[in-house]
Amino acid sequence: MGFWIYMFLMDLLIPICMFGFGKRFQSRPPREINSAVGYRTSMSMKNEDTWQFAHHYMGRIWKISGIVTGAITLVVFLFLYGKGEDTVGTVGGVLCFIQMIPLIGVVAPTEKALHKAFDKDGKKCLSQKRKET
């Protein structure tokens, strides 16, 4: 029972972090463009507009992913209740690797959205400017 609780809590860390950081970045990205904290790619760091856009976009994805992966984790661990340590450990490890997909996979859709909304110099594309008016 102790191992089940430990693995359950450990497997909830990624969804909780994704939800928390997603919510934070969506509403309040890091104030200054920096190379230490936040969504840092060459495109997102072009200017303040790209920085804000990237954090809002990836924050929304992380927030939703955190909720979904957290719910999946809860359901999976309900089925694991009372199982042996080998089963709980193996399934918990696999689940952890599956949770890494949206954690890291957020880069591709965020970069695609950035390149759609901004040109290579970080200026808003004409179609994006029309949506704002």
C-alpha cells in the first residue's frame, strides 16, 4: 500500500506541474525575455509580442494536458490498487513516460503557431493584424 501511494503521488507530479505552470504562463508569463525561465526558443524570444504569444499558447496546452493526464493517472491508479509492487512500478513508470509526451511535445504546436502569427523577424503577420481589429 505504501508503494502504491508513493507511485501515485510521483506520477501526479508531472500533471500538477503542467497544470500549474500552464496556468501561470498563460496568465502571467515571465516579465522579461530571458534565457533562464519560460518558453525559450529563438522565435519566442524575438520580441515582447512573440514572448507573450508563446507563453499564452503553450500555457493553454499545458493546462489542458495537465488536467487530462492527471485524470488518466487517477483512473489507472484506481485499477492498480491492491496490485503487486512490480505491477504498480512498471505501470507507473510507463505512465510517467507517456506524460512526458505533452510536456515536451508542446514545442512543435507552439512553434507552428508562432510561425503562423509572426514573420521571421517577429512582426505580426497581416492576417493576425486583421483579427485584432
